[in-house]
Amino acid sequence: MNRERKHIIIGVSSLLISYLIVQSRNEWAPLHAWNRAFADVSLFMLGLVMIIGPIVRILPALKGMIAWRRSLGVWSGILALIHTIIILDGWVEWEFARLFFIFTPFGKEWVLHPGFALANAIGIIAVLYYLLLMITSNNQSIKVLGNSAWNYLQSKTSTLYILILLHTLYFLYFHKPENPNWMKGPFIAFIVLIYLFQIAGFIWTIRKRSKKEVNK
């Protein structure tokens, strides 16, 4: 399957899943529901990118999944950008200081909130990293940067993943925790699943190498 078809399939699927998530949050304001839905699906796709490697190590017959990683990564970035634009345009109205300050109704003033500010700063760094990965996620960039530099840049997906986890963790559990969000449970389950796959892939690689050394 060519790259264009992969992008169409993943793009349509991501928008459909986002729509279904929005429908499951009828009690939320539409802007907020779409904002969080795009963020949720973006994280899910990034998680898939993270587990394809370990899955293929354990089950080489599924190596065809590797061809989907680039498209998944690109669409994860696209949804993260849409999530960011909704926040900038619909919530902070392009007043960037409001990404770090919270309005207090009692004092009627904007107050710097350390947790809120740090979570948004991490989110900004993650989006910039997404942009860098997306811009270089093509064959032309491989030619310009060279294989070693390109592979080094793309191999830092785990760093991006950790940044996104920290950003999401704050807004799911610490920012207005009284607000209902059914994603809290699946979020933890998904994190555990990804790390189990990573651990399993590591153990499988060690065992395979040990068998090769024994058979020499």
C-alpha cells in the first residue's frame, strides 16, 4: 500500500475516533470536547508508534506494521497541532501569557500557577518537537541530513512520548480533578500496556541474542 493511502486511512480513522470521543462527552462544551478528543487520539497514535517496534521484535511476521509508523507519527503530530490551535484560538485567544496564568474569580486577577504553567510549557516543547519530527519525516530529509543524523532525530520519539505523558498527566489528574473524564482509567492502562510491550521486546531481544551466542 502506498504512503498516500496510508495517510488517508489513518487520517479518516483519527477524525472518526475523535468524533466518537466527542459524542461520549455530551456534558462538555463542544470546544473543550473536541480539544481533548484530538489530544487523546494524538496520544493514542503516538503510543502505537511506540509499541510497533517491540511487537515486530516478538512477532517478525507482523513486520509489515513498521510501514505504518511514519504515517501514524505524522497524524499524531497533526492532531496535536489542531489541539494546540484550538487552545490558542478558542481559549487563550492568542494571549500567550494566559498559558501560564489562571484567573481567580475571588481576587479578580491573573495568578501564575506553577503546575499549570509547567504543564503548558512542556506541551509547547512537545508541539515544537512534533513539528521538527513531521518536517523531517520524509525521504528528502534523509538525503539532506544523512542517515545517521536522521535516525538519531527520529529515534527520540520516546522523549516526545514522555513529554506528552507529563502534559496529559497534569490535565487529567491535577487540573480541576473534580471534572468527570472517562479517559483517566484507559490512560493508565495504555501506559502500562506500552511499557509491558517495551519490556517484553527488550527481554525477547536479550533471549534471542543469548541463543545466537550459544549456537556459535
